[in-house]
Amino acid sequence: MAKKRSVFDIDFTPDVPEAPERFPAGNPEPEPAPPAAPTPPTRRGPMASAITETADAARGRAEAEAAIRAENDELAHEHVRLKKLGLITDLIEIDAVRTSKLVRDRAKGRDPELEELKVSIQDIGLSNPIRVEQDGQGGYELIQGFRRLSAFRELLEQTGDQRYARIPAAMVPRGEPVRDLYRKMVDENLVRKDVSFGEMAQLALNYAQHTGIKPHDAVSELYASALKQKRSYIRSFTRVLERAKGKIRHPEAIPRALGLELFKIIDADPLLGDELIGMLGRAPDRDAEAEVAVLKDFVHRAPKIVKPRPKSVSKTMLRLPRPEGEARIAASDGRVELRLARDFSALDRARLQQAFEAFFDALDAK
């Protein structure tokens, strides 16, 4: 009997995943897209790789340089801001500091408090730096701190310690107006009780000569921070020194009461200023004490020197057109009368005083 061979059916069609279950019409679900075939990497030559690496490095350097420039600009602006505030401090050679730009507000001579300052510097150092202005030639001009600079110079000379060859200094920006430089110097010493009215008045005269303004205005500018009464005293001393035409050698030694008495006498009769000059000239070798004695003698003799002026009975009448109407002014011996349809009491007191001060300055102008 013939043997039967087994027969197998072979399906050569590829395996196809079973179709997903279909949903009812109206709710179809999209079939997922087949995954994309991976893109084969592009082969780059060595030259292209080198160019790319160089470009990346250059871009990195440019970004780093831009960041550095931005930081430097920020630091520069901050440096300028701090410099304007006088907060940039450095150690500078004391030999590089000059004191010729500003006339000092302290009289020449030995400062009785300098020894105390030197002891303090030796014990705890200098807590308050001086202020200087760079002169553009590698040196500095002193603005504030004459006593501190003097103390350092004496300590270096006496001890030879090189610690005192350099002094802490705050830098003031160059080109600051002279008025502001004088104000900084003055305001620092206004709180000091040992700065006399004579010294402050002498500085006002020097400043007026330096800037070409009137001594009265110089006092207003320099001592704007002082109380009104103090400015009045300084103006009185300024008038005395001005009338003495530089013959008073020791203004710092004049007591306040004596200076005010001198002002009253000279203000009452300016011609007595010539008598004062003559009395000072008869004591050519006087020191501060002798000069004060001469001034006291002048005050004592003044009532005998005064020559009574004949009282004038004449009167000057003026009429000036104003927006408010016609201003009528009557001027006589010891009296000025102004009539105008205007409420002067409504004016600010300071403004009214300023106007009258300008009025008297105009009358005294030569």
C-alpha cells in the first residue's frame, strides 16, 4: 500500500497586523502614521568642521568681550558718580599736594590745636581724609584739610616714619567752580569755634578779589550755610577790614565785641577810617596783641575824634513811574521816604531785605 505524504500550505504573504476595530460611523479614529525612517548622518569634511569651530570660538569671544565692556562701562559710571561725591579715596604723597589755588580761611601762624591732632593721628590714624583736586600734571591742589596736611608733614619731619609720607585723600573732580571749592573749604570750618570773624571776613575779601564780586555778595555766597546773625557779624568785620585798606595785620585776634564797635564807628563816619589807618601806621612793629591795643585805643578815642556834621535841612524829591502808579520819594538828612500804591508788608521779609541791601550797595558804589 502506498504511503501518503503530508502536504503543508505555505503562505508567502508578509505578516500584516490585524486591522484595528472599526468604530461606528461619525466617530472615526485616525490610523497612526508609520514611524519615519532615521535620517542618516551627513558626513562633514575636516575643513567644514574647522570653520564651524572657529566661528563658534569667535562668537564666544565676542560675547565675552561685550560683557566685559558693559561691566567696565558700569564701573566707570559708578567711579564718576562716587568721584563727584568725593568718595574716591587714595593714598597720595604729601609732597604732591599744593595749597596755592585757594586762599586759606585760617590765619598764618602756629595752630594751638595741631599738637592734639598729631597725637590723635599717631594713636588711631586719620579718620577723615583730606580733599584734593587733581591738577592734570601729576599733582594735587588742596581743597579741605589744611590742618590735617600740616599734621602729617610735621609728623614725617619729626619722626621720619614713612607712614606719614602719604595721606588719605578724597578726589574732587577737576573743573569744579571756584565758588563751590571755597564753599567746601568754608563749610568744614564753620562749625569750628576757633575760626574768628576776622579770619572769615578776610577770606570774604580775598574771595571777592578773586571772583570780582562785591565783599557783601562774597559773604552771602561763602557763608550761605551760616546763620543770619553770623553772616551779619562777618559783614561788619569785612567792612572794617575793607575800610582799613589792608593795614590790619592780625584780623584773627580781634574779639567779636571790638570788631562790632569798630564797625559802628566807621559806619557812622567812614572818614574815621583814615584816622584808624594813621594810628596803625604809627605802630609799624606791632604784633597781634599790640594791634588789638591800638584798635581799642581808637574805639576809646572815637567820640572825641568825631566831627559833628552840620544838619542839612534840604530835601530831594523824586517821582518815578511804576506799573502800580507814580512812586514818590523824599530824601533828606537821615531819612528816605517812599510812597507808592503797593502793600510792601505783603512782600517776603528776606526779599525785602535783599532789595534794601541792593539799594544801599548802589548808593555806596563808586
